[in-house]
Amino acid sequence: MYSYTDLSGQIYVKFAHFQQKIHIFRDMTKKERYKRVIEYFQENMPVAETELHYANPYELMVAVMLSAQCTDKRVNMITPAFFRRFPDSEALAAATIEEIFEHVKSCSYPNSKAKHLSGMARKVILDYKGEIPSSPEELMTLPGVGRKTANVISLVAFGRPAMPVDTHVFRVSARLGLTTRARNPYAAEVQLVRHFPEPLLPLAHHWLILHGRYVCLARKPKCDVCGLSGICLYYNSGSKKSWDSGFRSHV
Ligand code: SF4
């Protein structure tokens, strides 16, 4: 009898705790959720910036274009020699695609990247007087530059408000409940830009990327060491598989 009471009491306490948790997660407003996430990162990751090495908008553009489907580490191995040989858009525009290929052949998709880099540099010379433009709209006119790359350049090189959404940002923001039913990166971008205070966008972008890269991994997130598990919808949901299949198909 005693053990039954004890057991039922434990179950009740656990159930009440679970109910309370569910209550907290479901009733937490978007504003509160963002506040908690911002406070966490401000305390635990006060400095967050790109791991790509660059000295000016041109170099960042090249590095970001090379980083598609390639690690930042690999890109940082390629760019020093690349920038010595092609120090600006003019030098790059004057080079042949074959010569550019020789400098980028150790990263993924070197053929298409060499073509895009050449096309980008030529258009920058022709249409923008050799200067990398700053607005996402202008940046997206350059060959090989999509919305995500344009937002990265605009945000990181020029400090303009933007939220580039890559696979890490998309996944982490969905798991934490910063986005709701965002079916594609653009939908996530709109929600994130709406809720993060504008001055924090550059930091927030890197917070989410770095958290996704080192803690909230796609297949095996390190929830046991994650300081955000207390408010994480994914961690506290019972259907992790459906979460994963949901966003993998969109990014
Ligand atoms: S608790 Fe797990 S799923 Fe949630 S943000 Fe942290 S690592 Fe990602």
C-alpha cells in the first residue's frame, strides 16, 4: 500500500511537472521566447561572427560564394593565395575561368564556382564601377548570388538589416520555436527579421549558425549540453522525426 501511494505520488508529481512544462512551452509568447533566447546568447556567446577570413566586401563575396556546400575551414585555406592572385574585382574579371578554376579546385563544385566568380566580377566591373553593391536587390543581380548570399554580404559587409537563412538558421529557429510553420527559408527570414531587434540581427544570425554548427546538430543535437533545452520545442516534443522530415525537405 505504502509503495503504491509512493509510486502514485511520484507519478503525480512527474505528471504535474510535465503539465507545468507543457504549460510553459505552449503559453510562452513569441516575445518571451525571443527574449529568453537573446538573453541566453548574450550571456553565453557575446561575440559571434563569421568564421570566414576576409578584409573587405569583395573578399567576403568570394569567400561566401566558395563556402556553398564547403566548410569555412577549407575556404580559409583557399582564399589567401586566391586574394594574392586576384586582389580585387578587376583582377578577377580579367582572369580566365580556367585560371580561376586552378585556384578553387580543392573546394566543392569548382567548375560552377569558377564560372560564377568570373561572372560576378565582370558584372561588378560593368554595372557597379568595380565596387560590390550593398543592397540585397543589387547583389542578387550578380551571377551565382542568391538571396542567402546577398543577405550575408549586405548584413556582414555593410551592416544592413537582414537575416540570411541557411540550413542551420532554418533548423535551429524552428526547433526553438522562433519560427512557426515556416515552410521555406524566406518565410523563416520574414519571421526572424520581424522579431529580432534590428541592431541584434548580425549577432543573431551568427548565434543561430554557430549553435546549429556546434550544438544543435541536424541529426544528433547535443541537447544534454544545450542551455536552451528548457524552452526548446523540439527537445520537449514527442515527435522529433516529424520535425526533422518537415524542415529537411525545404532547405
Ligand atoms: S535543446 Fe537540443 S534541439 Fe533544442 S536547441 Fe538545444 S540542441 Fe537544439
